Amino acid sequence: MSSVLYDAQGPRAKRRNVILTIVFLVAVAALLWWVFGTLKDKGQLEWALWEPFFHSEAWSTYIWPGLQNTLKAAFLAVIIAMPLGAVLGIARLSDHVWVRVPAAVVVEFFRSIPVLVLMIFGLALFAEYTNVSSDDRPLYAVVTGLVLYNASVLAEIVRAGILSLPKGQSEAAMAVGLRKGQLMRLILLPQAVTAMLPAIVSQLVVIVKDTALGGAVLTYSELLSAANTMSGYYGANIIASFTVVAIIFIALNFALTSFASWLERRLRRAKKSTGAVVGPNDAEIAGTAGTGAGGTL
């Protein structure tokens, strides 16, 4: 069966694809077998190295506190970066040069700097010019770096989402008398949210993963640094510790993306189900209540 994107495969193409698939699966199986054999030869699969993770001590002492700190830093960064990114993204679309240009400078500046550099800069800033205690500085520095970088990226996501909407949306809203602020709040942003959601969720996953930079460089006791400490306590079971941590990160980010997919489907269904039938005497011009022209059709 053909489509506009590709032609239907013939017998030769189908046979070739089956052969390539078999070769790929064999290669993957051989790679996994080699990894398994290497780990076994190095003694990394011994039960003594994996046994601690089946007892509560490792989880209550190392993994759970590290996971809490990871979630704390990610949560603080998200609740600050998302509204800040939305404001910067909308500001970049402003008709006023004195608003649009400074917002563009801020976004392009912080978007171009590696997040690790921002974290290190934040740590030095809090140590030199604030009274934040040495115990809290790593958390403040991690959140500061994540906020500055990800707010700039989210600003571009918001701007691109709004610009992706048809211009007819704005023209129709202006025709019925909506002001620029009402247009953005009532028409553009609600529609752009659905289009922006996958990119926003991808950035939230980046925020969760980038908290590990704080543990690697700034001595912030998040999940990755907790795994490093734990591997030393339980006899250098580095492979086992980091495997468990990787599984936790995968589960956490998978839950986040699954929730976002569910929310996106719900928003799309809600948009499709709002076409209520309205009588000719009940239909008001949208937005005219705010302009003082509330006549009926």
C-alpha cells in the first residue's frame, strides 16, 4: 500500500529488511552477551555486590535522601524557570523595543552558557556576596544555574509555540476588539500550550538529569553523589550502585513523560469537545465584554 510519504515495499525490499533486522538483533544479542561475560569475569555480578539493594539500609541511608535532594532541586528550578521563561518568551514578542530587546539579550546570553558554568558562578556568588550557609550554597547554586539556563530555553519554546499559531487567530481577536494582553492570555497561550507541551516536558527531563552536575562538581548530595558514597561503603560496588541509580532516573523521567502524554491527549480531547450548539439569541461576540460592546448576534 502506497502513501504520499513512501511507496509500498516489493518482495526484494521486504526480504532485505528482514535480513537487516535479523543481523541487527544478532549484533545486539552478541553485544549484550559480551557485556554480561565481561562483568562476570570482573566479578561485578557477584551477589555480595547487589545484596545491599535488597535491604532497607541502603535505601533509607543513601538512595532516598539523595532522591529527595534531586527532586527538591528539580522542583524549585521548575516552579521558578517555567513562569520566568513564559514572561521572557512573551516579552520577546512585545511590540515595544525597550521590552523586546532586553528580553532577547537575556535569553540569548544565558542560553549560550553551559549550565555547569552557571552553577559554579552561582556558588561563588553566594559564597562571596550573601550570608547563605555553606551547607545550603550547593542547593542554591544548582537551582540558580538550572533556572537561568532552562528559563532561557523555555522562553524560546514559548515564543516558538505562539508564533506557530495561524495569524488568523490574532487577526480575528483584534477584529472583535481584544487588546494585546487579552489576545495573549485568552487566545494564543491556551492554544499554544498543547503545541508546546512535548518540548516543555523534554526540558523538564533535562532539569531532572542536570541536577547530577551539582553532585559531581558542587558537592550537592543528590542521587548520583549518594550512589558514589554508597559504592564506597559497600565495598566498591560501583557498577551495581550506578545501575540502580540509572534505573531510578529512567523510571522518574518515564513517569514524567507518561504524565505529559496523558495531559496532552486530555487537552486535545477537550479542544475537540467544546463545539457546543448555541442558539442565535445566546451567542455573544467573544471578548466584547471587556471592551464595552456586549451586543448579541
